[in-house]
Amino acid sequence: MLNQNQRKAVFANDRFIFLLAGAGTGKTRVIVERVKRMLKEGLNPAKMLIISFTKKSVGDLKWRLNERKDLLITTFHGFCYKMLKEERELNIVEEEKLIEKGFNKDQLNLIEITKRANKKTKLTIKYQKFLQENKWLDFSDLEILLNKRLATDKRFKQTLKANYKYIFIDEFQDTSMVQFLMLKHFKSNTNQIFCVGDPNQSIYAFRGASEKVINDYIKYFKAKIYYLDLNYRSGENIVRAANNVIRYNKSGFKQKLFTRLKEKSIVVVKYFVNEERQTDFIYSEIYQLLTAGFKQEKIAILYRNHYFANKIKARIFQGYYQRINCLTIHQAKGLEFDIVFLINLQEGDLPHYQSELSEERRLFYVAITRAKKRLYLLAKTDMKKPSRFIRECFV
């Protein structure tokens, strides 16, 4: 059964909507139920375009909508490829090939950020020249090419606007400026656009995403805002910690989650003199959790990057715990687990000394809101101070 705010979003008739959906509030269900409601009312499924940001989330939406072949459910890149492939040959270059040709990963990340922000630098100009000489495209080029086609080919633009009259975009906080410019081309007096996102979970600034895109969408489309704030995932103590830490960020969108779950949740904080002690604790705790009846698949160890987890992964796999989830926070986005160990919470690591503080706080927020029943916040104190985010959870 839908709650009151979910029902409002499902049955709203505003042409342009932004659904501000907090962590664990059932946003995917709202998208699915809204699509089903529109289909039930007789709207043409072939006129619907449903965009999400990962192949996994696209697969989830397809499954929830019964694998209907008459609905286009895809990523931005997938949509661009589909729209362009009939007009020209699309030779997409793999990252490995670019590295072979002398570009390193840091350069490629910087190029992606710059292109997604719709900007140019000496590096991107050199890179684009290299691609053109080899008749190659990257995924960012697909978005740029479709934008250019929409801006210069009036008939093509009118055809696409007529073909896709009901647009849904999930995880809108991850949208880049180039993707938003594409969306602007679909504005008309008859089209409907339904965007769902949470600025507190915007963790892809390195790919050109930002809260500004949400503000620009609301302003340009004069979108009506609806809210989801009832968390169905986490117990009260975890929700309270999440609310506490994220309020330190200055955002134009103030939203406080709440939960009605009666089951107790626990937040455990532990400090260790070195990595070996931290690893010993995690290994011992996992053994006790499994003995208590928790399943390996429901346990996750999260970290900022893989470098931080080499020792713990080696120890766990030696102990035949191969089904424990060892993931970066970015990999864990959109997932949920009964038990979450968030490790290596030191100043300089999380928050990372080279990254913007509010972005790092959102990353921490995403990590802790993956937990349903028990959350472990773990830090080493041999070289650095514990992360300020631990204190912020309780103040």
C-alpha cells in the first residue's frame, strides 16, 4: 500500500514534477506505480521514456514493469545511442584502448568531468582531435552529438518530442549539465516530465553532476515539488544519525527523514590503534553475526576506495566468507544491507583531503543509509584523527 506522500506523487497531474525522495523512501516504487497508473488510464506505452543511471537500476525497473517490450527503459547513453545509430556509424572506443594510446585514468576522468559540464580545455581539445583522427567516439560524445542534432535539426527535434511525451528520470541528482540541456529540448505544452532525486545523495560531482542541475530543472520547467520522507529501510538510530550528519551541509533542500520501523537498530563506533586491530574486529564480529543467524549476503563492508580494503578482503576470503559484500560507497549506492561496516573513517581519508567537504559528507550519508539493522563506524587512530563525520552523527 502506498503512503500518503507516495500516492500524491503517483496521481499528481502536474506536467513537470520533481520528486524529492530521501534514502529508503520507496522512490522506485513510485515511478513504477505512476507508470502503471498512466498505462491503466490508456496512455500509449510507446510514448514513454524511462531513464535511469546504471544498467542494474534499468534492469530493476524492467523487472518491476514485467519486462514490457513496448516501454523504452534505458540509460542516457543508451537513449542517445538508439537515437543516433540509424543516422551514422557509432564506433565507441573502450577506456583500455585510450590508455594504450597514452591517456591515463586521471586525464580521462578530468576529460569526462569537463565534457559533462559542457566546457572545453586544452586537454579536451587535444583529446577530441585524437578521437576524430581515429573516427572514434566515447559515451560523452553520444550526449553531445544528440544535443547538437536537437539544437540544429528542427524536424528531428519535433519528431523526438512527439515520440516521447511522457518522460521519467530516476536519480536526477546524478544528471550532468549536458544531460539537462538535452532534457530542455523536450519541453512542450503537451509533454510531461517526472524527475526523481535526492540532493543529499549527489555523489558524482567528479562526473559533472551537482545540486545546481536540480535547481535549474525546477526553475526552467516551473516544476512542482513533491516529497518522500518516510524511510522504510533503516531503524530509528540509523535514521537519526543520517539526519544529524547531513544537516551540516548547506543545501537549498531541507528534508528530514523519519521511520516507523519498530525493530531496534544499532550504531556502533570503534577506534583501533592500527589496521590489523580493525581487521581482527571485523572478522570476529562477522563470525558472531553469522552465528546469530545473519546471512553473508546481507552483510557489507564499505569503503571510500578499494585501496582501503585490501587487507580486510584478503582476511575475509581466507575465512571462506566469499559472499560478504566488499564495495566502494559508489558501488553500494542504491543497495541495502542488514549490516554495514563503514571502515577507515579518518580525517584525510573520509573526508578525503583533496575533495570538497560537502560532497564527502554526502558520500558518508549514502554509506550509512545503506544499513537496515546495524551500522559500524570504524576508524584507525595510529596516523590520523577520526573523521569528523562520526561526531556529527551524534551532535
